[in-house]
Amino acid sequence: MRKESRKIGRDAALRRAARVPTGERAVVVRAQRLAVTIVLLLFTAIVLASDASAEPLDLSDARPRWIEVRFEVSPADEPGSLDRQWSAPRRARLEPLAQTGRIAIHIPATELEDQLRSTGSDPIGGSFSDFVWTLDPVTGHVRSAGFSGRVREEIRLGPFRTAANVDIQVEMNTEVGAGYVPEQGVLGIRTNRFCAPGERRRHRAPCVAVEPVRFDPASGYVNAVGHLRAAHPLAEIMAFSPLGEVEFLERPDGGTESAFSGSSHGEALCSRTVDRSCPVDGGDT
């Protein structure tokens, strides 16, 4: 009897729901949609507020500290496209260079490897150096920016395909212009050949110039230009490097982390705040 009464009770409830006027049901649906919209708007506002909390890097402040860097990640076939699409922020370490008046910014090798993976590259873990930038706080010029490492690439020799390790070395600055020749690949590796604007060329393809941009204190934006040298026993490529367009930002938490220096083979600039597996605690700085 109890089961039957429960069943009758549910049937009655369903009948009552079915008798709700169409207008009232429409009001309920609109209210539900409005609630969902409000939740989405609140979530978007939180995300935007989080992004907005990061201030541009104060290059005149030479205190050692952790900062943030965002990479511009335009499509590979448009390396000259500027300020279009940005990566998630990654950590970097600012240190003054004694007796030079310049600033060094180290992007840890592990952060660099993660950034390369996020754009479809296949970096070999442990092979990368830190990505080191040297800036002049007075002029905003990037005196040098570069790193070295090794990536895995698919190489084609006619009908044959194989995976090979390719050594890469990047050198960039904001004091000399650079350019590229679109999609001049070698051994099946698609790339944009490096060229110097105005140089005499044996081929008809023009050199597309990409102007460097000094550090902008109002936004933290900078665009260093230069080349990426990719070397393999079968060939060597001098490609345009799109890795110099970044934004340097202050960290909202004030940049306090534990750190020490080294290579990406377990010895990179390391933060126990971010990575509990970091083997050394160098103390807060």
C-alpha cells in the first residue's frame, strides 16, 4: 500500500506540474537563463579582474624579485603579426647586473619548455638553458635575449620520414632590425627564413621586415627580433625568431618565492611555492 500511495503521490505531482500555465513556465525559464547569465558574467569579471591586477613591470626598480611574462603566440605562418594573441603568464626572475646599470630577467628553462609545448613544439626536457634577457632601464633597449636547447622534429627525405633531435639557439635584441622570408622550409620542417631588411637577395621572395620595439613602461610590452639557428648533421637553418614579443608584468603577490639558478635538468630557477619537488629552498627573496 505504501508503494502504491507513493506512486499515486508522484503522479499527482506530475499532473499538478503539467497544469502550470504556459506563461508561468516561460517566466521560470527566463529566470533560469538570467541566473546562468549572471553567473557567467560574474565568472568573466573575476577572470578579468585577475588579469588586470598584474601591473606593467617597473624596470627602474632593480630589486631582485619574481615577475611574470606573457608570450605573443600568433600563428606560425604569420610571425610578423604583433600584439594579437597572448599566452598564459609564466614566471620569471629579475636580478640587477652589478656595475652595469642593467637588468637581467631569467625565464626558467622549465617555464620555457612548457611554453614551447603549449605552441606545438616538442622540446627535449633537460636540454634547455634559461631564457635570459638583458635590458637597459634608461633606454628600454633589449641588449640581448636568448637561450639554447634541443627539440624533436619530424624530418622528411623524399618518401622517408623520421624523428630527429635538432639543436636550437636563439639570439635577439631591439637595436637591430630583422625580417623573414615566408615558409622557406628545409627537410620538411616548415619555417620562416631569417633575413636582414634591405639586404641583397639571390631569390625573388622579398624580406618582410619586423621592427623591434623597445620596452614600453606603460604596458610592459617589448618586441626583440633576431634569429633562431636550428642545426642537424644533415642541414642548418637560420630562421626568424618570433619568441621576442612579450609582456613583462609585476606579480600580484609581490614576487616573493624561493629560488636558485641552474639548467633545466632539475636545476632551473626553482620555486618551492610553485613546485614542492624543488630540491633546494634558497630562502625568500
